[in-house]
Amino acid sequence: METKTENLCNLARQLKLTGAGGAMNDLLINAQQKQISYLDFAFELLNAEIEHRNRQNLTKRLRNAKLPADHDLGMWQENHLSGISRQQLTQLRECILVYGLLITPKIVEF
């Protein structure tokens, strides 16, 4: 006989809420221990689903982009006819560095 938790996880999977279904056990344990409200539990459950979907979406986009595993602006060949100049490349590096410092929490290395 399935427990209510297992039934709830199965219902989430049937609704294609795989992120919520996967996080259900941890969220239920946390809710019981901290005695959080239904509203807070629902928020955490839906937040887990959104984070899961965002990770899946990013993974799918990176896979579909077919970017090389090792890419570096230092390997750029500027002798292409329609390529960019060294000055433009330097400006691009500065933009990436500023973006990395302002937006992402990790340090961008060149």
C-alpha cells in the first residue's frame, strides 16, 4: 500500500511536475520539523519546480548550442576576412569581465 507521500509524488509526476515530485520528501520533512504554514509549503514546492525547470532549460539550451567544451577568447584568430579586430576583442573581454563581476557570483577567468 502506498503512503500519502508516495501518492503525492506520483500525482506530481503525472502532472509533469518532476522537480516538485523529486523535492517532495525533503520539503515534507522540513515542513514537519519547522511547522511551516501551508502557504509556505506551497511556495517552497513551486519554487523547487521552477528551479528544476530552469536548470533543465539551461542544460537543454547549452546542449542545443553545441558549444565547444573548451572555448577561450585567447584562441580567436583575427586574420579572418570578416573577423573582429584586436581592439574589438579586448572590448569584448572587458564586457564579459564586467558582466561576470556584476551578474554572476563567481569570478570569470580569461
